[in-house]
Amino acid sequence: MFCGIPAVVYYTFGVFVPEIIAETRWSAPAVAAAIGPAALIASLTAPVIGRLSDKFGVRPLALVGGPAFGLGIALLGWASSSPNTFSVLLAVMFVLAFAGSPISYAQALTGWFDKRRGLAMGIMFCTGAIGIAVWPVYAAGLIAHLGWRHAYMAMGATAGSVIFLSALFLLRNAPSAQTAATPEQQGQVSGLLVREALRTTRFWKTAVIFLLLSAVLGGMAVEFPVVLRREGADAQAAAAIMSVIGISMFAGRLLLGFVLDRWFAPHVTIVIASVSTLSFILLMTSTAQIALTASAAFLGFGIGTEYAVAAYMTSREFGFRSYGAIYGLITLATSIGLSIGPAVIGVSLATEVPDKLIFGTSIAVLLVSVLLLLTLRRKDLPYGQGA
């Protein structure tokens, strides 16, 4: 998870964009928006990853997917010759990045843990937050010494190797994941089938909630280095402030892990999402470096809701019977948001849309997600969620 898609791809993208544009003179809107269609295409693979996780478990996917992910990243630097090829290769990289997705790892933890599942999920996603603190700084250093092309190649080699070696020596499939490997045996595991989940209102509410949260929080986090550069920060300073997002995410996700097993998950999500609105309020009112740093901290604290709470809530709403496939569909919604958000915000920043309009709209979307969270009741989380 330290080498997951958010850390390696999304939160370094804003570090690469100015350097790519400066060296190649490619269209700024085209480069900034490339991540949107690529992530949207790749998001369609999320349900497939979920089904494969239910059938085979996490270890085989990581053993194959680690090198594939590394190759996809390396191709961005080695083979990009135009904005169009960069966009295509970005899409290819996302399709190959199934070992960088949290779906199979969340499926494994759901099989191993029940009473302290929230804590287990929180710790797992904390490692992704550490990655978000480290990878932008690592990317900026590589770019400064090697250029953006060789930086992508070095990052691919690093991420692919770490995932493969971790899978080889550390990962084991959960026993309950193996129990659910055949249709006959799935009936012994509590929870809903995919078709049953799709007929519930709570599934669609959950999908929309995390689509909106990921679009706003993830979208702004991806483009935050662009905001910083517009305000005069150099690449190293922008990367350092980006590391604040990762540190804040670590704190937020660790706290999330402790409270999810004790408090009602939708209400926890409301509190954390509300904290993130302070980031946009600060961005609307001040451009001082201390305000930008505080904004990064509030934004990072809120980003923990995207995947960690979605993984936990899915297990409590729908059980383990088809957890991987159902969480894959929720991740599809989250990925759609995370593809739309960076593209819309990136193009808005590149075309000089007023900052207050961008940040004000983001606050409004967050409010809609909070209102939807308020409609969820305890009966909507029947598989072990406490009072």
C-alpha cells in the first residue's frame, strides 16, 4: 500500500506536470487533463479486480501486478512522445496498476479481522499516507537529478520491486477468502451477493457519497502542487508542502482506525469530511505560505475518508460473501470521482477559472456528500457495525 496508486501516481502527477510542460512545450490543459480519461478507463477494471480477489486472494494478484505496475510507470517516461501518447500510456499504466489498488488488500483484511477490522483498515491505509508523504519528495528529487522521463522509469522500478518482494515474503491469503472460492461454498459465508447489493438503496448512496468525496478531496490533492506553483512555490517547496498532506493523512487514517470500530461509521465520515472544508476556506481567503501549509494539513486529514471508510463501510453494509466484487464496484464509483475531479480542477486552474469559484464549488459538493451520509441509519450496516 506504500506503493499504491494514490501515492505513486495521483500525488506525484502534479509534481510532474509543470516539468513536462516546461521541457516539451506540450499544451498545458492537455497534459493536466490526461489523468482524467486514463483513470476513468482504468476504473472500469475495479469490479474485475474485486472478483479476482474473491476467487484467488491477494497474493497472486500482487505477485503478478507489482512488476506490471512498475512497467506501466516506466513506459510513461520511456515512450511518451506527444500529449496523445502520454495520455494513452497513462491509461495503460492505470490498467496495469491492479497491484496498486486497495481492493484486494482490503478484501484480505476483511477476511482476517472482524472485531478490530476498523483498526486493521486504518493501519493499512496509514501506509498509503506514508507513501503520499514520501513519493512526491522522491519524485521531485528524481526529476531534479534525472529529468522527468528517467524519473518515471526509476519510480516504476522502485514501486514494482517493493510490491513484488512484499507479496513474496509478507502477504498471505485470508482463510475465509479461500472458503469463498467456489459458488457452492459461498453460501457458507455471511453477506450479500452482488446482485442483491445492487438492489439496495444503501449501495447507491454509498457509491455516490464516495464518488463526490473522491472528486473533491482527491482532485484537489492531485492538483495541489499546481496551486502551490501558481502562488510562487518552487518544485522542492511544493513537494515539501505536499508531504504535509501525507503526514496529515497518516494521522487522520490512524485516528479513523481507532474510532471506526467504536462509533457509527457514517457519522465519523461526516466529521472528517467536514474538517477538509477548512482547507478550501483557507484557500479562498489567504495565499500566505502558512495558510497553504495549513490547508494541505486539513485536506490530507479529510482524504482518509475516500478508501479507508469505503472499505470498512462496504464490509459492514454487505458482509464478506462477495466483498471483493462489491467493494470493486464502490471503488469504481470512487475512481470515477478521482478521474473527474483532477481533470476538472486541473483544466480550471490551467484556464484561469477564478480560484474562489473552484474552491466554493468544492465546498458545495462536500456539503451534498454530508447530507447523503446523514440519511444512512444503523440498520444499513447490519454486518457487525456497533452502536
